[in-house]
Amino acid sequence: MTEAEEAGRTLLVVDAANVVGSRPDGWWRDRAGAALRLRDSLVPYATDGLPAELSGPLDIVLVVEGKARGVPSLPEVQVDEAPGSGDDRIVELVAAAGRAAVVVTADRELRRRVGALGARCVGPRTVY
């Protein structure tokens, strides 16, 4: 994909820890497995967009941290392993995006931080 093509696509950044944690399905027993399931559930959004929220195609980045590391990327979903705080990495990605960005999280402080950079936020139920 050229830079011009990329610039026209919205960046969707998903806070894996927050989204996985929004569903009490036993994720705490297997954090990497939960991140893998989330990654797989995001694949259709790369082409279709988010229903009633955002049209596709989208560039999707799933930010993982801690014990959720080790999940491989797919062509449709890039997995970014935060070296430290997932929230800090999400802020870095939005700041460097140079294009429209939407962040999936319910974390109020993270919403404030990325909102100050011009990103739009949606809640976990939008994707999971």
C-alpha cells in the first residue's frame, strides 16, 4: 500500500486489555488466548468497517501488553506488542498516525489522552 492510500484509510487502534476485560468470559486464565480470539474477531472490520460507526476499509492495530504478548499479526490485523504500558503505546500510535484515528477502549483517561490528539473513541461493545 502506498503512503497516499494509507493516508486515506482510517486507523483503528484497539486496546486489547480493555476490550478483553470488558467481557467476563474467563480471559484471565489465558490472556494470550483471549487476545487471539479478539484479533480473529476483528478481521471482518478491516474490509467492512464498523457497523453504524465507520466505513471500511480500515487499518487495524491491536495493542497487547503483558501476558497477552506473542499473538501474531494477520494481514488484516497488525498486532503491536507494547514494550511497557499499552495505553502509552496507543497514544504513541495515534500521535504518529498522520491520519484519522479511532480508538476502541472504555478507559476514561486513555480516551482523554487520545481525544486531545484528535482521535475519536468507541467502546468495546462496538467490536467485541
